[in-house]
Amino acid sequence: MAIKFKKKCWRCRKNYVTVTKRQRYATCYECQKKEMQGEIKDPKMKNMFDIPEEFYRNNSFLRDIKIKYLKFGNLTENQINAFKKVVKDLKKGDKK
Ligand SMILES: [Zn+2]
């Protein structure tokens, strides 16, 4: 497991975000909410991004991936796999 710590959102300088050490910039859910809205046409991707809003709220990595996809229209295999892995782990954690 990567070490996680809290960092202040660089945009609003108000909310704290849980990040891993590799992340240089932290943006909170409130600031990214607007960017995460958009139509996803690819049914496969739509299905992948169809996860509880709670996951996006608690995980900045998932938010970043979704925003990247909405911006560029595609993701690398690695990004897709990482996204799925995080979601899987979160779902597992949910059951405990
Ligand atoms: Zn913010």
C-alpha cells in the first residue's frame, strides 16, 4: 500500500485531499466536480466509470482518470487497469 497523507487543495486552499506521495497537486472533490461531468459515449467506458459517487469523492486518482478521459477521449491500458484495480479494492473494503 502506498503511503497516504492529507494535502490542502491547491485550487481552493480550503479542503483537504488524501493523496499519495507521488501526487504533487491535490485537488478536492468540490473543485473537480464540474470537470467530471460530461457525456461518455463508449458503452465500455461508461460502464467502467459507473461507480458510486462516494468513490470519486474519496479518491482523487479516480477523479483524475475520469477527467482525463473526458478531456482527451481515451486512456492508456495502464490507466484503465489502475482504475479498475482501485475500484475493486474499494468495493472489497466496502464489504468489510
Ligand atoms: Zn478545492
